[in-house]
Amino acid sequence: MRVDLHMHTTASDGLLNPAALVQAVQSAGLQVFSVTDHDTVDAVAESETHARALGIRLIPGIELSAVWQKVEFHILGYFVDPTDARLLAFLRGRREGRRTRLQAMLSRLRVLGMAVTAEEVMALAQDGNVGRPHLARVLVRRGFVATTDEAFDRYLGEGRPAYVPRPDVTAVDAIRVIHEAGGLASLAHPGLHNRDAAIPDLVAAGLDAIEAYHVNHSPGLTAHYRRLAERRGLLVTGGSDFHGTADRDHGSRPGMPCLPEADFGRLEAAAEARRAAMRQ
């Protein structure tokens, strides 16, 4: 069984809408996948409809942005209830925070001589959760930079002149919200920026898993995080971080890598145990 638990749609910063994503999932020969859009579950229901028609299983997911000791993290949530009222209230606040942040970044870009409107960026986001990747693409389209990498390196990356930090949500809050929605919380791509120092505190906050398999993890890093997960009593997750075949900044090949079937089985059993405990 081929399992990819890290994929994005146009509801956040992916390039494919739910229907197109499911077609890519089918073409890659995946039997199980998860839509893990940034700070939104808007694409889950539509993705599930398309997946069910093709006999493919969707795991409802999300990727929440959070901080620990002023360091940014992404926390993946799996088997969440996308209709949970507490989760949806939390996400409404996140959406407004993203739009406020966009306006602040646009103001800084105007000072730098780059007049970009919020409407341009929101059109690219297709009414989904707007973020810096959408703004970077508009800067490329307008000819202010040649690539999205240049947009981040010169203007939008942390410490650059148009960067505005997002409103803080602690990793503890992110894990709590995922748990309240019946899900399991996994630390996303820890090897991407070496987040090992935070893991003991995240475990104390209720972290359930570590994403050992990721497109940017070498075999050595994957082995390292598997060992770390075993020592800490954590589950293992993994996936391609797929954003679209034309996206060179993230995963561009569905199922590369996949999560081993045995790890998915353990994750599924833990999710069922959590749901059973919540029903008591």
C-alpha cells in the first residue's frame, strides 16, 4: 500500500485544486493520502468526494504554523474532524491574521517601490489561505524578481525588508487544537531547519509523532528521526510535501517519499484509540 500523508491544494499554497490533486494521487498509484493545507481544512471535503469516487482513501489533515521559543514550526494534524467547531473557530482567527499580515507586507513593498495590490495576491490564492508564496509569485509575475526564491531571499524571508512575522500561535496551542478535533499531532519536516532541540518540550505538550519521511530528508536524516521517535515513544509520519509538479520550492512528485505501510497502521490504530477515548 502506497501512503503519502503530506499534500497541499490551492486552499493554501498548492498549485492544484482538489480534483486535480486527486488525479495526481491516482496517477502516482497512491492508495492513501492526506490533504494537509496550511491553516485550513477547506479542501478536505471536496478532495474526499473525488477520492472516494476513485476508490482512494483520504485522511483528513492540516498543517498548522506555530512557534516555540520564537522559532517557527509546522505541526501536522491527522485524522482531524474538519467540522469540529473549536478547530474552525481557531482557523478563522488564523485566516484573518494572514490577511492582516499580507497588508503589512504590501505596505513595506510599496515603500520599496513595488506597488502590489491585495486583490492581485488574493486572486492567486483563489480565496484560500493567503501566504508569502502567493505574494512571491505575484512579484515574479510583475517582473520585480526573477524567481520566488529571489523574492524570499531579497524581500520576504525572515529578516528581509518586507518580512512581517505572523501572529504567534504556540506549538502547545497547535497540538491542543489538533487533539480537540480528534487528531494526532506530528512535527513536520524537523530536519529542514534542525528542530531537534524543541522535541522534548513538544513531547511534553502532547506531540504524537515525527515526520521522518520527507522530500528534503536524506536517508540519514530519516533514520535519525526514526531512532528519535523510537526513543521518545512517538509515531512516525511521512509524505512528499507535494505542492504541484511545477513547484520547485517544495515536493513536486506525489509519493516521493511514501510512508511505510506498517507506520501508517500504527498511526491509524492510535487515531482510533484517541477517538474511542473521546467517546467515553
